[in-house]
Amino acid sequence: MATVYIGMTVDVLHHGYINIIEHARQYGDVIIGLLTDAAVANHKRLPYLIYEHRKKIIQNIVGVTRVVPQEEWDYAPNLRRYRPDFMVHGDDWLEGPLAPYRQKALNALEEYGGKLIEIPYTKGVSSQEIVSQLQHLGTTPDIRRRTLKRLLAAKPISRFIEVHNPIPALIAEYAKVDVEGKVRQFDGFWSSSLTDSTAKGKPDIEVLDITSRLSNVNDIFDVTTKPLIFDGDTGGKPEHFELNVRSIERLGISAVIIEDKVGLKKNSLLGTEVEQSQDSIESFCNKIRIGRASRMSDDFMVIARIESLILDKGMKDAVQRAYAYVEEGARNGDSILSKEEVITRFQFC
């Protein structure tokens, strides 16, 4: 039998996908190149469903013979790898941002004599419109919480922006720009204790209790679907941190970030201009341990923020602490990052 290749995302299954598979079956055994999370996330929003779930769906569609990962938005690498006799695609890529990928596919097919078959795009269906409708419907705490780990696995850099009430959160939820065929948008939110305090006219000294801050996050979650990282300041007393982690996780927050300082919290931007004290390695590791132990799932993360450089303790001290904190938490699936690593992995605005 001849083989037919189709590249798909299948985040939201609709009759357009079925139409193209039924058409492809007429030419031979159908191979679905299922785009990975990383391939999709580099061009638009991370799929709602993880790769394994999307694969299970497509494997059970009549006519699909094989499902293989497509690691790139570009079809050409898989065409060269699997050398199908035919490739089937809708005619929606004849012009616009997908046109260059069409040409790359044609070049790959011509190298070994493959043929491109283009069929009319199914009218009356739009994956993007369906996704927009899903955004209006909202999401669940479990799905929102696990999204951050998926982003870390799929993208080299994730874009998170500070939001302090539902209005900026709504802007961050829907803001996007097309850059050479790639959709750039914010991947999630950052809940800052500084802005939460400032919005209430209070100093940034951990004066707001957890109930007040989580109430604000809950208002944000009412109108958005993207993941959120919670600024936990120093984490407070270990006994309090244990209880707070449960409350934070239960709401659907993806991670809490705590800094290794003690005493009355002062904003790190003040550096050594004000008196600030750093926690001992042993004490902060104990706080990480307590926070991890109180989690309900491995999807929730505790992120450690190292203050050594802000406090002029030097790189040696920062690295020593980083090793200790990672040793305490990362072995069992947590992402324990130093302040420098956080800045590298995320683009905070």
C-alpha cells in the first residue's frame, strides 16, 4: 500500500480533521504527523490537551494507520524521514504565513518523487474560533495548575506578565501579535506581593494576609485560563507555609516562589540600602521540604529564589545555596530555580 502523510495538532477534534483523513484514505495507509507540544507552543498557544491524550484520540479514528511525532512546525523533516508517497493538506496554506512551509514541503517531496495533494479547506469550522470559545468557558484548577510544567518542557522561554487584578489579566489573556507567521502572546501570569500591596496603598512588607491575596487571584481566575505563579515572599514561618501551600495549590495556582530571607520582608530592589537578612541554608531547605510535603500533586511547584547577589554575598554563596535547594526539591520532579535561573527561563514584564 502507498502511504499518505498528514500533519495535525488535533487539540480540538472537529469534522474538518475527519474530512481530510477520509480523503487521504483513498490514496493509501494514513500516517498522522502529530505536532508535539513544543512544535505548537513555538508558534501559538500551548494545546489544551497534552500530546499523549491527543495521540490516543487520533489513534482511534478510523483510517489512521500510524501516528508519529512531528517535532517541528515545518513538515519537511518528517517527509524526508518517512518518505510518504503522498502528503495531504488543506488549501488554506496557498498564501499567508503558512505559504513558506508549503514550499518546504514541496521541496522535500520532490527530492524522492512524492506528491502533494491539496483539498478544499472545510468551511464553517475554525480551530481558533473553537479555542476562543473554550477560553470563554474557562478551565479547571487541575488543568490550569499543570500547564506551567508543560510550558517548561515545551518552550525554552515562557512569557509571564504581572497582573494585580482581572483587568490586566484579561489584557494578558487575549493580547497577541503575529511575527512572521508565529503568534506571540503571554503564556501566563505573575501575582506579585509588591503590586498587591501597592494596589491597597500598603508597604511591601508581607502585610497582606494570604486570604486577601488569594481572593484577588480567584477574581483573576474567574475570567482567565492561563497559569499563574504566586509570589510567596519569604514563605513566612514553616508552619504557616505548610498550610498556605495547600490553599495556593487548591485554587489552581501552578507554583509558589519564595526567597531565602528572614525577618520583616523588604523589597529586594532596595538591595543593601536597607537591612536585610538571609536565611541559613539548613533552615530554608527545611521550608522547601515542608512546602513540598504539603502538596496534593506533583504538578504544583515550589521555586526557590536566591538572594545572595542582591545582598552582596557573591556567586560562590549563590551557587552553594542553589545546589542545596535543588538537592532538596528537584530530585522528585520539582523545579527549584535560583533567582538567576528564573530570570533566564521567564521574561517578566
